[in-house]
Amino acid sequence: MLGEEQISLSSSAFVSDAIFFMKRNNIRRIVVRDNQETYGVFTVDEALHHILEGTVDIKLIEARKKKPIAEEDFDLKRIVSRMVKENSDFVLVDKKIVTEKDVVKSFDWDLVDEVVSSISNEGIVIPPYTRLFTAIEIMVKKGVRHLVIGEKEPMGVLSARDVVFSYGEIGLNAETSSFIQPSLVSVSGDMKLREAVKIMLSRNVGAVIVREDQVKLFTLRDLIKVISKHM
């Protein structure tokens, strides 16, 4: 069955509480709920805004939230359709939350004959000495969750999850070089998408660098769009 059990917090909890729970449970989304009433879903996207604005001390009832998109059953086609239509990375089903990664894991990629370059997009590149505060500003302004760290060559990928999970441990004046991992997850543009997905899932990342003339990448969101065309 798709999805994981929903983790929820009361609307009277604080944004800082939600960030703590995200990190402790290694999740990107928390349902804001009191008894039977669901107010929305607080995600790393909203957390970025509050970190940038310095408003992590407000209650979740007042915080930014995504609307609770729900389906009655685990129909994969319906779930994918809602994700694309609502531009959402989750769908609530019963007591579970189905994410883009859940869908990508469950899809039969042998049905897809496309190559990576067909879905890759130009990445936003920032130098490794960029301050974390500036990187968050770029993410929020551009509406993206991944930035490529590098200069002449890609050195790493900074994700919204990285930023939120590091809150309280790494100051906003720290350089983004702090987030560069020993090995970069990258694939060639002519690799079959089915093979690239295996690498992406095995490395547990939300974006993969594509080795081409210019810096490109593909994300889980791009894969959801591919799945929607094959259903």
C-alpha cells in the first residue's frame, strides 16, 4: 500500500516545533490537525519562508500551510492526476500521506523508454561561498527546492530539506559549502530514465545532476509529470 502514516501536530504548536518534528522523523510534511479538523499541511516549503522571515515562533494556526488535498482510495492514476493538477507533492488518503517519492517507487519504469535529457531542466547555480540566508532567498523567490552548488563544475546540491533540517545547528551566515557531500549524484543525459530512477531512489535524493554542456537536473516533480503521461 502507498504512503506512510500521517504525522500531525496541533494548530497550537509552534513552527519551531514542526521543524523539530520534521527533522526527528525525517519527513518533509506535517498535517496540522485538531481532533477531526484538518487545517492544512505544513511542509519544508513553508518552513523556508518562516526561517527567512524569522517567524518560527508563531503558532501553526497562523503559519503558512498548504491545503489538504485528499483522495478516498489508493488509486495511483487519481493520485498522480491530483498531484499534477494541484501542483502538489502529496495527497492524503485515509490516515496516510502519499508523496511523490511513494509514487515514483511504485510505478513500473520499464514502461518508459525516454532518456534523462528529455526531462532535465537548467539548474540554478550558486558558488560555494554563498551565504545560507542568500540561498534561502533564492529558493523562496524562484519557488525551487534545489540549488546546484558549484563554479566551473557542480560540487553538490542544496535542498530545502537540508536547510530546514540544519536549522538551529548551522547559522544563516554559514557558507553553502557546508552542505557539499563527498560524492555527487549525477547521470549522463543519454541514460535511460528507468536506470536513472534506480540511482535516484538508491541514493535517497530528490534531485539528480545531469552531465551535459550546461548544468541541468531532474527532480521527483519531473518524474511525476512523466508518470502522468504513461497512465
